[in-house]
Amino acid sequence: MFRPKDTQERILHRLKIAQGHLRKVIKMVEEGEYCIDVITQSKAVQSALKEVDSLTLENHLKTCVVDHIKAGKVDHSIEEIMKVLKNGN
């Protein structure tokens, strides 16, 4: 899969942010922090991961899907994306 360096850097940056937030959530749970604070931090992890998904999907649409369309594999691309979106809910 082709991923421009700037896109890959953005994805890795968001993953590292999520990783940092997740470490914080784990520490908070271990230390018995206030539940709402844990949830707030957990939401930050989820937000960072959603951004990773968004960046990755955008890259996929710009690269792999374009290649599939050029190769006449439109249905394959649609099925693949729909499967991922349905399983993500």
C-alpha cells in the first residue's frame, strides 16, 4: 500500500497520541481515579483512533480505490469499504 510520507507521519503521530492517552487511562484505573475522569481520558483515546481511521481511509480512497477502479474492481472496493464500516459500529 502506498502511503505518502506526510500521511504516514500523521497516522503515526495520532497513534502515539492514542498510546499516551491509553497509558494514562491504565494508570488512572490502577490508581482508582474518579470514574468520570477515566471516561474522559478514554474518550481521548477513542478520538485519536477515529482520526487514525479517518486518515487511513482517506489514503485508501486516494490510492488503493483509485487503482481498483482503474483495474475494473469497483465492486471489490465498495464491498471492502462497506465491510469495514459495518464492522466498526
